[in-house]
Amino acid sequence: MPGRPRQNPRCAPPTDRKDNRNVAITLTENAARHVAAHLAKRGKGLGLRLGVRTSGCSGLAYKLEYADDVRDEDLRFESHGVNVIVDPKSLPYLDGTELDFAREGLNEGFKFNNPNVQDACGCGESFNV
């Protein structure tokens, strides 16, 4: 099932402690095609690493990079054939996020549809939950 995490077999799927539901991070088909094409062009990589860092005027900013390795503590989600790798500290801020790749006029880039965001700065570079 797209977006469901794959973990070490000895670990249960991650759940939200509040309501015991499975957590998920997904890519749209367009985002998955874009990532897969760039991984193929790059010639290496296991997927896309997604996280958050403290930054900006609203407190948090997204981190996005190609993943060449998976750490023991990482969670791995599969969406439309692409692995999305997330560190456990970032997961509470990203749970339910859908990552899209959009072209608008001459601009193109990833768009984060994150249901946890309470507020974002005017420049769109940072957010808080």
C-alpha cells in the first residue's frame, strides 16, 4: 500500500501515540516520477530523505536530499515505487504529508502538503506546528 512504512521485521509499523493509527508520508505520482528520474540520472541512491530542521522565522524548515544510505533508526515509506526515508525526530512534524512536484509558469519545485502546519512565514521557507 503506497505510503505505508517498511521497517526492520522485528519492529511494528510506527503508530501515532495519540490515536494508535499508522503514520504515513506519500508522494504524488508526479513527485515520484520526478524523484525516480533524478535518481536514475544520478546513477545511485536509495530514495528521497525527508526531514525538518530548526530554521527561519517560523521555526522549522524542510530538509530534502537524496538518500544513499538508511540508518537503523530511519523509517522507510514506499510511495509510487519511490522510497521516502525519514528520521524518527522529524516524523511527528511530517506525519500525513504529501509531497508534490509542481510547475507553475517558469518555476518548478516540490510542494509540501502538510496537515500539521499551523502557520508559515510570508516567504514560504519555514513553518511551525
